[in-house]
Amino acid sequence: MTEKLSDAERDGELKELLSNGWSMVEDRDAIAKTFEFKNFVEAFGFMSRCALHAEKLDHHPEWFNVFKTVKVTLSTHDVGGLSPLDVKLAKKMDALA
Amino acid sequence: MTEKLSDAERDGELKELLSNGWSMVEDRDAIAKTFEFKNFVEAFGFMSRCALHAEKLDHHPEWFNVFKTVKVTLSTHDVGGLSPLDVKLAKKMDALA
């Protein structure tokens, strides 16, 4: 069962993400990152690759796209905040970008 | 060259869209619609089909997705408001949903 990120995980993996372009969302236990690409094809290609992984992980992003920009927000609805699933998906998205 | 929607087009095709789930965005010459699907696969499938058409049309939506919901906003940056391209893409999206 998924649980909220532990203090140790926040000091470790989460901190690592925060030093890699992710930031905490105001008033929510969630992280966000804006990805910029060359054009729409690159941006939507990234979203498509992420979508397949998100579905496999059964954990989905909140995301906004306009042309070559993709703004992603991650949080885990079931636990009301960040869980290890968000860390996993964030790392995967960084790798896919 | 793309131009802003004429008054006649606003009274015709735009009005038709507004009676079909689209609404004017506050403080912007733009239209928006929220599409709901059964699940993420259906929602992202819709986005993928729209993306191919948007790219072909060389006119792209602003859109937000979380799980099975897709919120679309359409406007034409180059003309600073609604153009026939938005009407075309909106109709296509309705057909694809």
C-alpha cells in the first residue's frame, strides 16, 4: 500500500529532485516542474512517453501543455500528498525529457 | 493569413460551439471546454488524436489533463484572440471526443 513520503525519503530522494528543477507547490504537498522543448512534436512526444509509464505505474501526473512547454505537478491523491510513486514518476520524467 | 473571427463568424460558428459545451474564457478572447472520459487511457488517447490534428493544422491547444479529465483552451496567439483556426480545432476535438 502506498504511504506518504517518510522524513528520511524527504531528506533523500525528494531533496535530490528539488535540486534538479522540481519545486514544492504552494499550499499543497506536491512537486512541480516546467519542461521546455524545441517544439510541439517534442513536447507531446515527451508526454506520450510519460503517459505510457504513468499508466503502467498506475500513477498519473497533473499536467498542462501549451505548444513546447509542459508543466507537470505530481502528488498522490490517495494519501493526500507526496508518496514514493511521485518520486518514481518524477525521476522517470526527468529521464524521458 | 489568419485573422480574428469576424462578427458574422462569431454569430454563426462560434455561437454553435458555445451551445455545445464550449464557453468564453474570462478576460480573454478564447474558448474553453472540459472533456471527461472513462479513464486515463481514454483521456490521453483523445489528446493523442487531437495532437496529430493540431500539428497538421499548425495550431495547438492549451490543455490541462489530470487522470480522466482534459480541459482545453483555444485562442490564436498570432492574432491575440479567436480565429477560424480555433473554430476548426474545436470542431475537430468535438468530433474526436
